[in-house]
Amino acid sequence: MPDAERWTLMIHGGAGILRPDTLSPEQSAGARAALGRALDAGAAILQAGGDAVDAVEAAVCALEDDPHFNAGRGAVLGFDGQVSLDAAIMDGRDRRAGSVAGVSSVRHPVSLARAVMTDSQHVMLSGKGAEDFAHEQGVEPASEDWLILPERRAQLAELRAKPAGWFDAEMKYGTVGAVACDAQGHLAAATSTGGVTGKRWGRVGDTPLIGAGTYADDRACAVSATGAGEFFIRAAAGHEIAARIRMLGEDVATAAAAVIADVNALGGTGGVIVVTPAGEAVWRFSTPGMYRARATAAGERIVAIFGDEI
């Protein structure tokens, strides 16, 4: 039976080198306001008794439109100077999922991923094929002028000028994501990203890979990850958290902490947000900060960035 008192929503805007000395007060305030708007967009759906899938899509769409983050508008650029967007969404009720990789002309990649889930026979589309599918489905397009900001071009130029480096590991502009438990006790997860500055050769990270950066299963939990994607792929992070809960009987905090520790042991850093069918919600990260927020039916509302906050 639906229980209007049980819904939970968590969102993130990326984990990385986020400290008061690396973010200006203006950047911090802008990011917090954007997290608040995304939280409100998803929470309004859950408060009205809506589905978790609708809520996570709405929250991520709001973050894709905000240049404080690395998804959609304001996404970082690859070494070739182009934007390449990845996204995924998953429904915990039946583990249906959709994802896209390497798209460059869609305003909301998460909505394209949802169209893959609901209106195709596939789970993952990439590149031109995903763009063609977006056109067929009437997914809202976006121009290069909308997606690419001058500051991202400047950041790429700075990176290219480094004598020994072409890959940005600082991660100050992060992947975005959302997980939710709705009033029916169903789960969903969604994640969206522009990848990492200076990426090459069609690199794809963990975001669109079901079971790595995005996962939802009503039998265990919903997960959205952010950080050094190669390591989250190798750890199968999202599925691993769910498996530890479902198969080992671990509580959500223990499972999330164990998988972040495994990512660290492999050489990566980052974070996850996780919610269970009971509405239990945790975030875990191994970086100085993570853009994050949480709202519940009980009236809780938290927006935070730095590691020493709640």
C-alpha cells in the first residue's frame, strides 16, 4: 500500500576536490541553490505520490540545465574540444534500464536514456545511433552554443598546455545523479555526466554502465555514483552495493562504505548516494567534498558540499 510518509530523495552533483579554498563563495552559493532547485523538482513529484522514476528524471534534468555541474549545459570538453554526454536511468521495480553514451546535441541526456528504456528494445545506445533515436523520439535538442560554455573551453586550453598531462583528475565539476524511494516503496536511480576534461578516443565512464555508476533493484537499493569512473567500473560499484545488501544482509551504510573502500583500494576516489525500499538513505565519499542533498516525507531537507557538513 502507498505510504505518503515514506518517500526519500537524494541527489548529488559530483565528488572531488571541493573545499572552501577551492570554491569561491559565489560558486558555493550557486551550487547550493542549484541543488535545492533539483531537490524541489524531484520532491514535488514524490510528495504528490508520483513514481520514483519520474522524480529522479526531474531532479537530474534540473542539474543538467545548471552550469555549476558537469552534465548537459556546462559539461566539460574532451581533448578534441567537443562535448560528449553520457546518462542512464533504472527502474527498481523490474530492473528495466536505459542509457546513452557519447551524445552531443541533446539538452537532457537522462530523458533520452529514459526513452531508450521505455521506447526501444535496447538498454544502451551510443553516438550517432543515439542521436538518431533522440530525433525520432522528439527528445529536446540542444545546440553547441547552449551546451558549451567559454569557461570550459578555457579549462581545456589550460589542460592542453600542461607539459605532462592531458587528463583532468581534479573533478571540481561533477557528474550528477539522483536516487529515490517513492510512496509505493519502489526505487529508481539516474545519473548524467560530461565525463572528464581532456578525455580521448570515445572514452566512456561508469555513468551509463548499468551496475557500475547507476543501479536500482527493489530487492536491495538504488545507487548513483560519481568520481573516477574507471575504478567504479572495475568495482561494479552499484551492483556490488546492492549485492552486499541482498546477499550478505549488510545494512546500507556498511555496504556503501565497503564498496567505496574497494574503489579506493583499486586507486580511485569518488562517492555514492544510496537509498533502500525502506527509505534508508546514505551517502559515502572519499574525496574532500561532494555536492549532495536529501529530502524526505518527514520534512528533512539537507544541502551540503564539504566533507565536514552533515
